[in-house]
Amino acid sequence: MIKHYILKFLDYLVIFFIIDAILSWFHMLENVFIVRWIRKISDFLLKPIKRRIPPVDGIDFSPIVAIAIIYLLKALIRSL
């Protein structure tokens, strides 16, 4: 039962990272409260990855790496 909730949480985290990546294209929304909140949480979660994989030519690959890690975690959890 708890496995189901963990998998759902990981699904929501993927959606969260995708929303953050899309919002990063719209700089005019940076002062909106919800966008700042999403950015703050996302930066907190992605900071360890950003330290190891810096942006290349202005493209930040940390959300892609984080989503890949989440999918690996989901596969591991499902196999238990």
C-alpha cells in the first residue's frame, strides 16, 4: 500500500520538474508567487545534480537527469 503512495509521489515530482522547466522559458513570470515557490523547491532538489553536471551552452540538463533517476527509482520500487 505504501509503495503505491511513493510511486504517486514520484509521478508528481516528475510533473513538478516538467512544469518548472516549461516555466523557465517565460521570464516575465518570475515575479509570480507560485512560480517563485516552484523555482525555490526545484532548485533545492536539483542543486546536488547541478553541482555535478553544470549547464552546457546555457542548457540545464539537471531536470532530465533527475527525471531519469526518478524513473530508475520507480522501477526499483516496483520490483520489490
